[in-house]
Amino acid sequence: MIHLKFEKRLEQSRYSFVGVLVLSIVLALLFGALLLAYAGANPFVAYAEMAKSAFYSDWKETLVKATPLIFTGLSVTVAFRMRFWNIGAEGQLVVGGLAAAGAALFLPEIVTLPESPWVWIPIMMTASILAGALWALIPALLKAFLGVNEIITTLMFNYIAIFYYQFLYTDAWKDPAGRGFPGSARIPSFTKLPRFTGRVHLGIVIAVIAAILIWVIMSKTRQGYEFRLIGENPTAARYAGVNLFRNIILVMILSGGMAGLAGFSEISGVSFKLQQGLAVGYGFTGIIVAWLARLNPFGVILVALLLAGLLVGGDELQMSMQLPAAVGEVLQGMILLFVLGADIFTRYRLRVVQPPVALTSGD
Amino acid sequence: MPDTSAPIAVEMRGITKRFPGVLANHKVDFAVRVGEIHALLGENGAGKSTLMSVLCGLYQQDEGKILLAQKRELSPVQIHSPSDAFDLGIGMIHQHFKLIPTQTVAENMILGLKDTPFNLQMTAIENRIRDLADRYRLEVDPRAYIWQLSVGERQRVEILKVLYRGANILILDEPTAVLTPQEADELGAVMRNMASEGKALIFISHKLDEIMAFADRVTVLRSGENVATVEVSNSSKTELAQLMVGRPVLFTIEKPPSQLGDVVVAMEKVSALNDKGLPALDNVSLEIRSGEIVGIAGVAGNGQRELAEVVTGLRPTTTGRITIRNRDMTHQPPYQFIQQGVAHVPGDRLGMGLAGNLPVSDNMIMKSYNREPISSGIFLRNQMIRTFAQNLVKAFQVLTPNLETPARNLSGGNQQKAILAREITAGKNLTKGDEPPFLVTVYPTRGLDVGAIETVRRELLEQRAQGVAILLISEQLDELLALSDRIAVLHGGEIMGIVDAAEADIEHLGLMMAGELHI
Amino acid sequence: MNADLIISILSIALVAGTSLVFATIGEIITERSGILNLGVEGIMIMGAVIGFAAAFHSESAWIGVVVAMLVGGLLGFVHAFLTITLRAEQVVTGLALTIMGTGLASFLGQELGPEGGALVGLTGPRFTEISIPILSEIPIIGPIVFNQDILVYLMYVVVIAATYFLYHTRSGLHLRAIGESPQTADAMGVDVFRLRYLYTIVGGMLIGLGGAHLSLAYTPGWSENLTGGRGWIVIALVIFASWNPWRAVVGALLFGGVNAIQFRMQASSTDIAIPATLLNMMPYLLTVVIAVLTTWMQRFNKLIGAPAALGLPYNREERH
């Protein structure tokens, strides 16, 4: 009998993960083809439709959807680098959106400032960063001081944020002039992000700048070194004199702040008011983005574009072929699962082992 | 006397085992007779543990075969897993006990046993354990939880466990490493008792005295190969040592007289808790002077780790005072200790001393990343990091393919050299050379080969000559005697006495380690 | 409050908590073996949708239950294969299962109906209350405990069986050992690899059963987002229960109770004016509070903490 066994590679191959990603996408597409065929569609036609929509006819929408994904992908990247399992990007995005909308809707009545985007955009950004950071800070404090499992707290905070946001747009902040439709009033024009073409707005540029900033922090600064050290070996980090509490709190402020910006860019660049559709899963997709990008900030940009394309393509399937839009989500999940499974080949090599001597058992 | 014509109990022929990048065993032949205590001697890394792991099914050999006496005849067997080994009557008593702390002695005893009934009848099992314990004189309470037991008791459980499974071939992996000299003697008697009951015992060790005292025959492994199998009665310590190392060995190391300076570190009645929240250090008072090595002797688990963590700021103290060069450091964070030039070579290299997956360069700057010239403001200076790491690697002869290699991939000796390089340099840099730094080393030579051990020991003496105050925690009395100026013995978190190394008596140290003597 | 109201609330609490009990015990079994499966939410929702579809087409609720358990077992197998054989990161693999499961359930909900249509809004077979003679007449306890659907009775059996299995059988001893110290268990001849597979699959089956109870008994039928985060609450309940099946019941009933009170308050919103959206927050807030309190308590007792090797991969020949 011959069997296979994994052997650890002494040197990791540098670009093998690109191969893994491509392979995973192909396998996920094959799996998706089965689903599409089951739903009565020709998979080739469906995929062609998706690709055409995502990267040709609706490429602008792809950029629009990639914007929040870059932010949430960065949010997760920062936290996961330190092995802090922040699953709460969704909730942090929502409170970031709430803060941005709140600032745009109510602040102009309270303070008199020039009605210029140059003034108001930074104010909203600050508000959403602070809100996202604060929302992430509570689980961080619970983790740092009491050791409470952050997966649970960050997740539950998603639900709490989402229900609160529902309460606001259906009740407290509901526009009386909205003819009964749930949703807040529109934000003033000087609080909107300028648009380039279609719905593509300045948010994508801010997202790319954020990615560069995160890259610099992570790989060029002392702070990034401390994050790295904690992520690899918290005991060694403490031994090196690193203050763990301070870092947990810092990383969550950074992570929450990034997710908060995603909420800001959705409010200020896309919807212009608080309404249904802010919490559509960008926070969770951010986890996929970050992991597929191997927690590399520049990789996040590329993967966000790819996954945004899948979302746009999924919507197209629903509109033109009456297929469930969830195909896009399923494909995302499948790609992640395949990447997780195939990742072993970048760390291990597969070796065919033959048993030492062919012997029969003693008796 | 053992019967030299007794039948073979188990034989290994031409065993070869490879790990990525390492040839751990190469064509090893090895045989044990019924009723014999057969020692397996070799340095760390000589392949002793690997060979025995093959025999007890933890590893699969790449080549070679195993023959076992079955119905008075040697026949080849396949051992794919530890449970195969148990079925064949082979049991291993591991150096790191294979016991589950949250379960009872009895539960541990039946773990993995196939003939235990599905519905557990603990009373019957407990009675059987008591019988067995009486027969082999291995006292233990079957209902006690493992975490409640002392190290010596845990070892008894380990031995009982193997006997409970009806093993005829017992492998003991460095069983005396965790025992006091007196306890080790008792173990010798238990082993002799088992051999006379017809068991075959394999006794892994690198301590020559024990082998001369307990074993009938000895097989010496070197670099994964069998160099010789000899009768102990026809051999000598010197011959065995030479076989083990491959060259004549000096049993002593030159130690110049000490040049004592001012007190660098002083602990006054310090107490602390362990990770479980139980008292681990009890009113420890100790002073270490510049140019002095103070050794800490004791059986593992008597507060050594906690002591090292307390004097480096990693573990909070409950009472007492710690001063470094007369500066009160009690309740200061680790960072402040580092700033005072406290360097620390921890016992657990990959657990604490290194971030295994990070490159060597990142590991080299662990104690200096937040200072000029490694960083400037909030930014790291990559060119400086490279130069700094390169210099350390060169000065301490750390063998690494390059600076980007993950630290995990270095050999144990090179990992240790890398840590030493970093710590010694950091200590010097932080005190700017005008004040003596303080170096804490925990089990600094554990798991290293002879060459690396010599390098490390020489380096410690060199630091001593330069006026560094050194706290040396070791489980090897010969190492403590060779390097220390004074030796303090820890038992149950208490210092049982501090003696001058030059006048120390092993018998006395042993009694203090066992808590029988307090001076 | 009168006795009838209390009985009614407790009765709803029990049925609302049943799916949580199944899933929590499933996850306890998996985590006891050392594998952290964060895919509970995805597995539950898959069990709910496929269980309902199978019951609908076969016109048998029991077939729905069996299919849901098979689906749960299959997803458990996927988790086991990825994390044990392919050594993928356990946390992220579980999240991926949840993301994939949620998407797939939503897809299937629109495809598994009659003639490839949607399942939403359909009525299928369901488990209804069965009154146990004599026992159900015991005052107060009777109508609460012994007037429930058959899956609730099955839940009683599962709780007792799981407890007995874990603490009084050879296999239970092995299960506790592989999560506490796989190295030790392996050296003692316990097949860690095989058992971790087994218990991840068994755990998945129980989680699938929990999903089926939602769509076949508690809130019969299928709607998008039917589980509504219950899978995540399960993760918290496991910690609350200190990996002990009995305590899982207590926690699940607590959550069921919150659900029941929520029901009541929404039904009679005339006197207490709390918006539904804020009421819906309660279980999640409670989860956070419980997670904090339990962690606080477990700090003082290491013995009731998590299995020591939870979430850590085990590979026999890997040298550190």
C-alpha cells in the first residue's frame, strides 16, 4: 500500500499562493456551475453574463462595491494580523454609517460652518472612524482586561448595531416627509462625496490611500513590528517588553476605524441617507477579502475588486436570467473554502510514501 | 546478575528515519533481552528518542524492520501506531509525561485501552491499580487528579500505566531528569524489581553515572548511528563518554576566580503565584553581584520558571521587593526591566524567546526595535536592522541560510546562540557599558549538542569575567557546579540554602532538592 | 402575571430553546475533541432549508430531520477535512462555512420548491405537540415539559445520553482526552485523527438537527435568514455551559425565555412601548453579558475552562 503524506517545506514558495488562488477560483466556479445547471441555466452563458457585467458593461458598479470591501478588508487585515479575530466589521461599518449620517443630518443645525465638502467630508470621516473604533473598542477592552472571547463579542455587536440602525431609520430618524417609506432624510449636498462617473465616487481613492497607510504602518513602523510580534507569539512579545493591552486596543481602534470608513463611504458616496441596504454583508465579505489577500493591504485592493465583480455579476444573473443573486455569495464562500484547503500546498509538499518493508503482521 | 543467555525480547534491524533536512536514525541495529536493563546512551540529537518513538509507534521508520519475541520465536511486526505497540506489549514512559491533568489517575490508566468495557466501572479499575501499585511498590491514589500530584508521583503513574497495559518491554525516556538524586536511586530499585519479574527495560539517558549504576548493557548512539553495544561491567565512564562524543572528553571546564563587584540584583522576601494561582515562590531572598554566577538547583517545577519571570518583570510579585542597582523595580512592567539592562535567555526558546515564524532579523531586534539606531521616531530603519542582525549573527556564529529565514527553521543550538547574542548585546547597550547588566539564563544548554553546550558555557563565563551578574537556572548539577560561584537550592518555591559552589556536596544538594534539609 | 401566562412563556421558552440545545450539544462534542467549528450558523441554516425541503417533498417531517442531519454531518465532514487533513486555520474555516452555508441556503430556498420554485411561504409537514398521558397532567410542570413536539422529547434523550456518554463511558473518556491533550491520547493509542473526524461529523449532525427543529417545529416553514444568528449564540452558549451538556440546557432555556418574552411583548405592545427592533437586540445583548460573566467566573476555576487543545492543530510527526 502506498500512501500520501504532507511534509513541511523548509522555505515557503513565494508565489505559490497566486497559483492556489487561481486554482481555488476555478474549482469554485466548477461547483457554482453545478448549482447553475441545477437552477436550469447554462453555466457557460451565466458565467459569461456575470463576467461581462462585472468587468465590462457594469464595471463602474464593480468599483462602487469594491470601495466598502477595501475598507472592511483592511479592517479585518489589521485585526487578523495580530490574531485578534474581529468578526465585527459589519457592525463597525453600520455604526460608522450611522455616525456619518448623524453628523451630516444634525450637525449643520447645531454648528455653523462653511457649507463646503472640504469641511464636512473630514468631519464625517472623523465621526465614522471614531464610531467604528468605539464599537470595536468595547470588545477589545473586554478581551484585554477580562479575556472575553472576541469572536463572540464582535459578532453580537454586529446584531446589536444592525438592530439599532433599523430602529433609527424606521423610527427615530425616519423622515416625516418620506411618505411612510422607512429611511432618514437625505443628507445635504455639501456632505456628499464627489462622483467621477456613474456612481463611482471619491471613496475609492480614499480607500486606496487607506491601504497604503495601513501598509506603511504594518511593515515600516515600530507599531507594525509590535503587531507582528504579538500575532506570531504573544508570549515572546510580552518578553520583548511589548504592552499587550495597549496593542489590542490600538489594533481594534485601527480596525474599527477602517470599517467605520466603509459605512461613511456608503452613506456619503452612495445612498445619501440612512435606509435599508447599509448592512448587506460587506463586513463579512471583508473577512474573505482579507484572507484571500493573505492579509496584505495591496492584495486587499485586488481581491476586493474581484469579489465586487462577483457581487455585481450575481445581481446581473438575478436581473437578466432570474437566477438567485446568492450565487455570487456562494461563489465567494466556495473560493475561500478552496483557498483554505489548498493553502497547505504552500506550506507543505505532498510526498508519496511507501511502507518500509512489505511484511505481514507477526501472527 | 542478569542472564546473558536470556532470549531476545525485541530487536530492531537497520532502522532509518528521516525528517525534512535531518537524518535522525541511520541503519540502527538494537536488541534487548528478557530481564535486562538496557541503556540507550547518546547526546541530545543523537537519535535516541527518535529510535524509541519508532519502536512505540509514534513515528514510522523509513527503512528497517522490528522483530518481536512471540511464542518463543522472533517474528517481524508492523507497528503503525502507539496502540499497535501496546498490543504487542511495548510501553513507553515519556520524558514529558503523557498524562491528562484534568483527569484522574484511574482515568489516565485506562485511556486508549480497548478491553475496557464501554460502560466504565471505575471501582474495579481502581482496585486493579491498587493491586499493581502494591506489587511493584509504586504508591499512588487512583482517584487523585493528575494536576494534584507531584512530579515523582506522576512518574509513578506513568510506570503503572504501562504495567497496567501488561507491557513486557518498557521504555523509559530520561526518567531521572525530573528527580532528585535520592528519588533517582529509588527508581533504580523499582527498575531492577521489574527486570527481575521478567520485563525488558530500555533506559534512555545521557547521564553516565546512572547508566553505570542501573544498566546491564548499554547501546551508544552518535549522529543517528549505533556506535557500540557493550556490557556495563566491562566498560567505564571514560570509555562510554568517548563513544558518545566521538572524541576524548574533559569533564571539567576552566573557571577563573571571580572578580566580585557591587550588588546588581537584590530580591527581598519575594513571593509570587504560578499560572494556576497557587503559591510558587515563598519569601525568596537572593543577591547577585557583578561578576558572579548564582546557580539555582532544584527539581523542575519547584518555582524556577516563576523565579526567572519575577526577576525579569514578567510575573507580578505578591509580596517582597526587587531592586536592581538599588533602584526599586517591584511591580514595574517588563519594559522597565529591559531598560535597566536585564537580559533573559528563557527556558522555552520557541515559546518565549523567539517568534518562530518571523525572520531571524526580526527576532534579533526584539530587545532594541524601539531605540536608535534600529528605529527613528515611529519608523523602523530596515538598513540598520540588517546591519545589526548581520553583526550579531557573525559575532556569535549563528548558522542561518540568511536573515530572512524563519527562526523556527534554525537548529536548537543556533536558536540558542541567536537568543544569547541578542540578550547579551541588549544588556550591554542598555546599560551603556558603564554599569553591569543582569543576565537570567534558564536551562541554557537544554537540548543542545556538545559543541553548542561548550559555546554557551564559555560565553556565560566570558560574560561573568566582564562583570555581568548572572542567574543560572539549570536542572543539571554538573553544569551548576562547573559554572556557578554560589548555588541556591529551590524546593517548593522556597530557598532551602545557598552554598559555595566550590565546597558544595552533591549529597547535601540532593537532600535540599528533596526538601529534607534546610540550612 | 397569572400562572397560565408563566406556563405559556416557559412552554415557549422550552420549544424555542430546543434547537439551541441540539446545536450546543453538537458543538460541545466537536469542541471537546479539540476542533473549533464556527460554522454552526451556516450548518443550522442549511439543515433548516434542506430539512424543510425534504419534508415538503416527501411529506414526512421525519425524513426532513434525517436529511437535515445528513447535511449537517456532511458539512461537519467538510470542516474536519479542511482543518484536520488539510490543516486549515480553524477559525477562518468555520467562518467560511457560515458564509458559504448562508449563501447556499438562500440559493436553495429559491430553488428547492415545487418545480424548481421558491420554498418561501410554503406549508409543509411539521411536528405538532404530543401530550404524554398522565405526565402532562402534573400541575405546572406537566403542560410545560410533557406537552411538546416529539423533537423536544428527543432533546431530553440527547441531553441525558450526551452527559452519560461524556462522563461514564470509555469513548467519552477518549473524547475528553483528545481535546485536552491530543499528544497524550495519541501516545496512549487513541486514534486522535479518526475520532476528531467522527466528533466533528456527529457535532455537525446535531447542529443540522437543531436547524431542522426550527423549520419543522418551532417556526414551521422557510424564510430567508431563518436562524437569525442562533448559530453564533450557540458558540457563546458552549462557553456558558463550560463544555458540559447539562449546563447547555440551562443556557438554551434562558435564551428561549428571552425569545418567549419578546413574543409576548410584541403581541401585547399596547402597554409597553418598546420598538420591535430594540426588543430584537435582547438575545444578542444577553449573549455578550453572559460571555463576560462566564469568562469572569472561569478565571477562578481552571478546571471548568475550555479543552486545553481547542483550536490547535495536531500533527504527530511535526517537530517544533
